Amino acid sequence: MKVFLLNRCTGGRMALVLLAFCSAVMARDLDQDEALRLRQQGVILPLEQLLQQAMDRYPGAKLLEAELEEKHDVYFYEVELLSPEGVVRELGIDATTGRLLKDKED
């Protein structure tokens, strides 16, 4: 019985460690009020400018989704596009510099 309780406690601790790790790794979605405040303060670039940059990479693509996120004090846009070929692309664009952080097939 002691072994079962020990394993159960260890499992609980492991679950807490995994939960803490996942929380630390995940990005935080910002709402429109936060995005507007950051834009007005000059912290981030206008979404329209960065969307144009994304659309220029894939002419004829359609915008599926754009979200402003923050992770480790870095603001970035997650942009999903549907290419004319029917491929969904996920782009990560640094919201302060406009630098492309990632471009992958989703």
C-alpha cells in the first residue's frame, strides 16, 4: 500500500510540474483593448502594416485569423493564411519590429 501512495503522490507532483511548465511556455493572448493601448503607446506596429507584409509573402491568400500574443515580454502576431493552393500557413511576426519569426504549414 505504501508503494501505491508514494506513486500516487509522485504522480500528483509530476502533474503539477507539467502544469507549471506548460503555463510558462504558452503565450498569452491579448485582447483588443490591450492591443490598442500598446499601439497608441508606440510599443507595437499597426496590425494593418504587418498583415500587408504577411499577405505580400503569399499573393492571393485569404486571412483566416490574426491574434496578438505575448510570451516572455515579446509581443507577436500569430497570423493564419489560406494560400490559393488551399494550404494553411501559420506566420509569427514580431509586433514591435515586423520581423518574421516563423512561417510554417499548419
